[in-house]
Amino acid sequence: MGNHDTVIILVSANVEWKIVRELFPEERYEHSPYGEWFYPTRLNTALPEAEVKLIFFHGGCGKIAAAGSTQYVIDRWSPRLIVNIGTCGGFSGEIERGEIILAERTLVYDIIEQIGDYEEHIAHYTTDFDLSWLGESYPLKVRKSILVSADRDLLVEDIPGLKSRYRAVAGDWESGAIAWVARRNGVRCLILRGVSDLVSEQGGEAYGELAVFASAAKPIMEQLIDSIPAWIATAKF
């Protein structure tokens, strides 16, 4: 990277951003049309030779906010890299709580097409990642996988199809939109999501239990935030 390249750390869910705020209470928070943002002084100081300037940005929940906020940060800061950190729901029996997914493909699956070609629309909103720039040694133990996105929590009845058709093991609300917009703008994107809860035939562990989700999200967010300088340091552009 050249001097003072900007890296945006994009955080989506309100619960996830609340954790960020708890970890960085001393920072000066600015406002955007989508959410708050700030320069993380402590993390910026830890970066090698001050080559990178990090900005934490609250993009908001769901595909609309995710797409809009991704375009906003690109237009405003022209970042070299967008890193989306957060949580996801895992498919029971396919992945364990706490596992970190490094997305190598994202896909938007809540598309209902009754006029044209359904598969064509799915393909249009599928993003494949070239992760060669990360090098071969990662700072965290991760699982490379596809992340499927929809503007809803995982439905029990959807999981068999998501597993058989896409070989998915986890889903979220925003990664598909973030990755798609970043690719359309030619901006590198890194998506790291930790499994906060599992969904099985009996339902979701955190469904109707916001405190369960918040409790599981905190150690995931702490781990991902702590690893950010190492991800930046190992990146090969």
C-alpha cells in the first residue's frame, strides 16, 4: 500500500456496532446518512509505518443499508480495501459456534423470479473473491466458505435447499450486497463473519432471544477487531 491508504471497517448490525462503541469509548464519533463513524486511534497507531488509515463505519442492517453505505464510503474516501466484520447464523451440523468464515463467495438468495430466469438473477448477484492478495498465512483460524444473504433470518425450511444447491453453511443479511457493490466499483473486499448462533430443524438458538445473540456476538467482534492490524500487515497488494 502507498502512504495513507484508507481501509474501511464496515460493521452492519446495531448490536455489533454497540460492541464497537463499548470497545472504543474514547473516540470522537462523526455522523453519516447511514450511521456513525470514527478513526480508531489505538488501531491506527498499531499499523506498520502508518501506511494505512483505518475508519470504522456503521453501515446498517439489511441489504438496502449495506449497499447504500458501501457506495457511500467508496465515494467519500476511495478506500483501498473494505473489511466487513460481523456475525452470521450457522447451519446446525455443518459448522460450530464461534467459527470464523472468510467469504470466498457471497450470494443473495431471497430472489423470487416468476417472469424471467431465476438462475440468471442469482448469478448476477453472486460475487466470487480473489483472495490471493491475502498471502498464505492468516492471522486467525478461518473457514473459507460461501456466505448466503437475505433480508431475513434463516428459515428452517430454506436450509436444505441452501445446503444442496449452494453448499452453504451459514447466512447473514448484508455480505452479498457489500461484496457486490465493492466489486462493481473495483474495490477489494474482505468479509469475516463469526458464527454467533445455529439454526436447526427446531429453529434458531437466538430467535426471540436478543440477549443470546448479543452475548455471543461480543467475543466474536472482539476477536475480529483485535486481528485487523495483522490482516492489514499480511496483505499483499
